[in-house]
Amino acid sequence: MTADSRRHDRLLWRLAWLAWLASIPLRLYYFGGYGLGDDPNFINTPLNFLHTGHFDLADHHTSRPGMLLPQILVFRLLGVSDFSFVLPILVCALGTHAWTLFLTRSLLGARAALLVSLFFLTTPFETLSATSFVPDYIVAFWSLAAACGCWRGWRTGSRVAMAGAGAAIACAVFTKSSAVLLFPALGLANLLTWRSWRGWLTLWLASGVALAAGCVFFWYLGGGPLHWLVRRADRPEGHDVTAILGYVLSLYPRYLFLREPDFGHWMFGIAGWAALLGVVTAVGRLRSEGRRAASVVVLFGFLELLLLNFVPHKLTFHAYYSHPRIFRYLAQVSPFVYLAAAFFLEQLLQARVRTLRAAAVVLGVAAFAFGLYEAPLVSEPTWDATADGRVLARYFTEHRLPPPQTLQSDFWHCYRIYFLSRDGPLERRCGTFETTEDKQRFLAGIREGYVVTGGGRVAWYSDRHWALDLTLANFAPPPTWRLLFQRDAPVKPWRREPLRVWRVEEPAPAPPASRRAAASRPAVPSIRD
């Protein structure tokens, strides 16, 4: 390599890190904040630990110590807030970005690393997820760390790198049990590179030691060394989606290659299509050039994409258990999507035909520009709906409300308002509604306390019929409901009516009438008369 080419590579490498730096303010600008989907209730587990000093084994969230420990540390250092809740996610998202840069530079060079960094920067999915509660980024961080360690250990024969990769695998498994799906890809890598068996043995031994150490540490914190694993294995994860299996299996391709089904936006822009072309190119390179390292890594990434997103949570002879709308699982494989897309562009840029090189430039610019255009559209529902949670939290913490301190609302508002306590914890009565009749019965049964209705809902997780909207329930608040607060916003598909806080009080009993008034009042005939 000449001095000019080395200087050129250093410039491209610095530009890749500048794109990494630029992603930080962009993520914070699209800050999603507290909670996506049913995970807002996750905050109760670290808060309970801070209060008691140990894990409650009856809480099913304790099966994810790799998610809990960073959260507990940040809460202790920075206090409880939207930002501290998602700070571990943001750090891991940025770390995943960084690990992918190192891996891509080693495989394809500095120019491809710059392309990957630009895909991270501009893809709408990243701006949506990096500052929302998407714990899959923690799994992605450890998975990419393991991939970098495996690649470096295999290429240089470094046992230290292999040991680090094994420890990273253990951390990924402690974070989410779905990380065991890394094992098939690693097993295949063992078979393809069997001559490096000493390095792979180091990896598996280090992984076993790290898992054993983690079990001992969890035993110290919670009282059960294998509870984190048994708790995930003793019940089916997800839901029985056998009846809608076709719909479930079509969702991830729609998120990657087409418009997402809720609002018609492109979560991955055209990066998914470039990645698909990269996989096809890698297959062709394997046939023509043998086991070329970059092509193998791209295909391994594609294998992980299939495993992590299409393998069911549990499969029986009668049912397929999964989650019907969990787009955030793609955070575990999005780095390989960008790696495959950059691989395709890099192959075009290395072509001898000038037209192909020009096509690569046009395709890259179009992908990045389109991603930046779609980013605010994809992020707006979460951005808008989460603002309601912040407004509600501020209202309930700044106003000393008289008893009874009972909050009644739908599942989403109940769990997004997580630090509502002044003189004591606010009692929550959360409703889940399958039909309009369920909603009407819930509203009619409210006799006292505080009620939150309307507002926005986090998209891609919740159906609209789950929201406690008065208009959709065809419910008119009775005179015992007094409006305390209202936040209005434009009507959107995720927001049908203003966010409102109500105070409900039983009517005071009427004072007894005097004897003279009772004697002069004519008798009212009863229905029986």
C-alpha cells in the first residue's frame, strides 16, 4: 500500500467516526424516551432492587440480568428519568455502531466502514430505536463484540481475542435468552475452520467460565443461580400466533424491504434492498473465489437474520409461539444489514466499468438521502406519544392531589407514568380492552380517583382499540367527572382525542329535609303503584 493510499484510508476512517459522532445529536433530537410496547413495566424491577437491595425472584424480568444491572447503575448515578432509562440502550447502540466499524474495516477496508457508518446514521430504524427502550441493542452490542473477537482471533491466532469473544457471548445470553441463537452460527464457523480448534476451544471455555461467574453473582444478588435461565424456559414466550402465522412471518420482510404496515413509512429506507443484493453478490463470490472471508461473514449475518427473526420463541406440535409485532428484534441484526449493503456498494466501486462505479455513488447517495427524509416520519408517532408520558409525569409530580390517589387508565398510560409518588405510591388500576364493551364497563365502573383518557399511543405495538378513548368507547363523562388537565395535539392515526386527566368523586349525600318540608311535599308514587 502506497503512502497516498494509506493517507486516503486514514481520511475515510476519520469520516466514518465523524458520522458516528453525528449520530449522537441526531438520536437525541429524535429522542423517544420511556418505553416501547409492554416494556415500560420493566422499570419496576430495577426500582425494586434499589429499594430492597436484591432481586425479587417472583418478578419475571429478573431473567434478564444483563439488562437490569446497567439500568440499576445508571439509576443510582443519575436518578430516575426518561433519559437515564434509555441511556444504556443509547450507549449500546453507539457501541454496536463502533464494533461494526472495526469489523467492516478489517473485512472490507475504510471506505466500506464509512458506508456502514452512513447507513447507521441515516437509516430511520436507528433514529427510532436508539433512544427508545429497545433492549435488543444490548444483545447486538455483545454479539458484535463477539463477532469482532472471533474474527480477530481466527485471523491472528489470538487466544485473548477468542476469550474476549467467549465472555461477550455469555453477556449476550445473560441479557436475553434469544442470544443462544448465536450458537448455530458459531458451530458452523467451528466446522468451517476446524483447523483453528484451539482458538475455538478457548472461546467455549471462556464462555462457560463467564456464565458460571455470572450465575454465582446472580445467586449473590437474587438467591437463585439458575433462576435467570429457568424462568425463561418454564413458560412459552410470546403468544400463540398459529392462526396468523402468515402475517407474523411477513412482518419482518415488510420492515426490511417494504413500507411498514401501520403508517406506510420505510423503516430501513432502501438499505434492505442493497443488503439483499449484497447477499446475492456474496453467494456469487463464494462460487467464483472460494471461501472469501468477507463473503462468508456476510452470509453468516444473513443466517443470523433468519435465526433471530423467524425462529419461534417456542414451537410445539400444536402451536407456534412468537410476538406478532416486535419490530425491535431487528436491532440484533441491523448491523449485518448495513454490512451487507456496504459490501454490495463496495463491490460496485471496485468494478472496472465506470458505469457500475457511478451507479454505486448514485445508489449510496439516494439511500442516505431517502433515509434522512423518512427518519422524522418514522419517529413522529413515538416522539409524539412519549411526550404525553412526560406531560403526565410532570403534572402528577408537580401537583399534590388529594386522596384517594388511585390512577385508572389503559395499560400504556399506567406504565409510562412510573414515578408518580408524593406522600406514597400512586395506586394504579390498569385496563386492557379487547372490545368496546370492555372499555365501556371499565369506564362505568370508575367511582373515585383519577382517570387518564385519550392521548397518543406508541406505534407498532398497540392496537387502537386498547386506548382508553372516550369517543371510541362512546362514553360521555357523568357529572361526577371533573376535568383537571388537557393536552391537545393534532389528530393523527395514533392520536384520536386530547390527553385528559379527570378527577372522579362520588356525589355528596343530600342533606335531610325538614319535617315541615317533608309534610308539604306530595308523595311520589313508586313503580309498584
